[in-house]
Amino acid sequence: MPKPAPSSPCRPPLGPRLGAALAVAACLTLLSPTAADAAAPPGPHPHAALQQQLEELVRTPGGPPGVIAVLRDGRGSRVVRAGVADLATGRRPAPGDHMRIASAAKAFSGAVALSLVDRRYLSLDDTLGERLPRLPRAWGAVTLRQLLHHTSGLPDFSRSPRFMQTVIADPRHRFDSRRLLDYVADQPLRFRPGTRYQYSNSDNIAVALMAEAATGTRYERLLEQLVYRPLGLRDTSLPQGHRMPRPYLHGYDVSPPAPPEDVSEVLSMSGVWASGGIVSTPRDMTRFVRGYAGGRLYGRHLVREQRRWIPGAASEPAGPGRNAAGLALFRYTTRCGVVLGHTGNTLGYTQLIAATPDGRRSLTFSATTQINQAMKPALLQKLRAVQENFVCALLRHRR
């Protein structure tokens, strides 16, 4: 990237069960700790009720084999976990385990884009027509702001029949990530840009492409320069293939009465890229959300722009409490107060990352199966209630 301008083994068989899971997932998607990150010292557990809730979640039919939550404030971290990271070994989930963060990766695209706006490489009012003229002319008036707000009207490539057929036929297919929008290039905008909210995976692909066009630097490199390094993320990456770094939380398709099926390494991440392909750890995601939600990556004027909320606009899946959408960031208003963050779900994983607006208190919550409104609505309702209780514990707890 140029100097910134001055500014503040063999493919597994694809059976009917996994094929069905992939079809839905395609539509909906797709080191030792430092002293500051170390868990609180042993002693009486202040979160016994939270522990019980996680255990109940794991016991629920269709529930995740494992759950791990990390609550952090200025004095340290508390890890609450239930179940296992790997059904084959019985190993417990750990903060250093890798996992697919799914659509929480959209927050990373927001971090890159807003950092580039802060450095004057981009403007929130830049359009697709200006930055990416190869895209359909009908999309040309869509702005970066609208992409980050999910008000662009772009058709969702991950819902394209041709895209879904490719994934189902070959889950490890290597897509050209920078051509994913070609799957919907023959489609018009869903609505006039800026007039409606509609969550779309295409938005964040376009954001990453705009960032590359503005800097001449690959998106993966921009992540390293603008997000990973400034926030100290050592175990976060955007892979193209299906392999997971070791150790990792195994993700499962849980569809009783069939036994859980390990789907951790079924899908190629090239087909989701900037919209959901990042692999990270609970520890790194704690660092990320504290810095991102706390506004540490760019100036206060952009933080204010980012926090222009669309009431009722929910993340996917919906987060705890009442949801409102900002620029690649959501506000979750719970009975105990407000946190900012993002959610995500993909085959085998469901995520929530959240922090107070000052970034001083944070929660990461990771479950090892996919939970959303379309697939498991009752379980999602239960999950959101548990997540809200964790937010309340985060906001009320004083050590």
C-alpha cells in the first residue's frame, strides 16, 4: 500500500444430509496468552449461573457440542465454557482455538474501509461506478456508505442458484474471490440505494474490492496492515482453502436423531472471502472487538458516522436485545445496557462479538454449530437470551 496521506486429503463424500445443510448455509452465509489476556486467577467462580446456561445450551437437542465465551474488562478476562472442542478427543474449548468467524468478518471489512477513509484513500461517498467501473452500470450509484450500511440494494451472490449449485456439487471448489459478484452481474438492484436495509454478502465483497482499487494492495495485505498489526491479532487470517489451523474448535452439523457430523473443513473459504472467510480465535476476537467497537482504528468523526443507526436492522443472525445497524457495526440494546458488535453464522459455527462503546468491556461468544432463524428458530431464541444474560453479567460485574 502506498504511504498514507496525512490524517488524523480426499474430498469427503457429500451425502443428502450434508448437501441440504450446505444449501441452507450457502444462502445464509455462507500462542500463549499475554499477561493482559490471561484468565482471572483461580477462585470462587463469579459466573456460576452463566456456566449453567452454557451447559444447558449444549444439552439442548440440536445444540452445539461446545460453547466458549470470553468476558473481559480492564482488570482481566473470565472464560466460561461448556461441552467440548472436539467430540473425538473430548478436549475442552480454549481461547486460543481457531474457528470460523463467519459474518463477523464483515466488521473487518468495515475496519479496513473506514481506516482508508481516515487516510483519505476513500470517501464514504465514493461510488461503485467511480471505483469499480467493470461492475454493472446499473450498480454505479451505490456508495461505500450504503455498502457498509447494507442499504445498497446489491443482489446477494450467495443466493444465486448458480453459486449454490457449485457449492453443493463441490464444497471445496476454489472460487476466484474477486469475481464472486459475477454470479449476480446480470441482476438489477433490489431497490433504490439508500431507501431500504437488506443484509447482503455482496456488500462486503464490493467493499474489499473498493479498498483494493483505491490502494493497489490486496485485501489480505490491507487486513494485516490496518487491522491485525494495530490490534495485535496474531492468530487471525483470511484463507482461501478449507483447512483449519491447529488447534481449532471443531464445527458440527447437529441434526438429531443423527449423530453430530464434523463439518469444520468441508467448505472452501474462497466462496465467502471478505463477507465471511476469516479464521480467528476467541482471544484475538476479544482484542479486535475492543479496538473496533471502541473506535481505536480511526478518528472520532468517522466513529460518529459509523454510529448513525438504522433502528430495527438486525445482524444475521440477530444479536441480543434490540438490533440497529451502523456502518459494518451493530448496536445491541439489552435490558442492561448497550453493546456494539457483530454476529455471524456459517456451517458449523455461530458467533457474537460485542463491546461497550468505549471498548473497555467485551464479550466473545462462540458456538460450534450453525444457529439461525431459518434453520433453528427456537434454538436461536434461546441463544439470544443466553447472550443477553452474558451481556448483563459483563455490564454489571465489578471486580
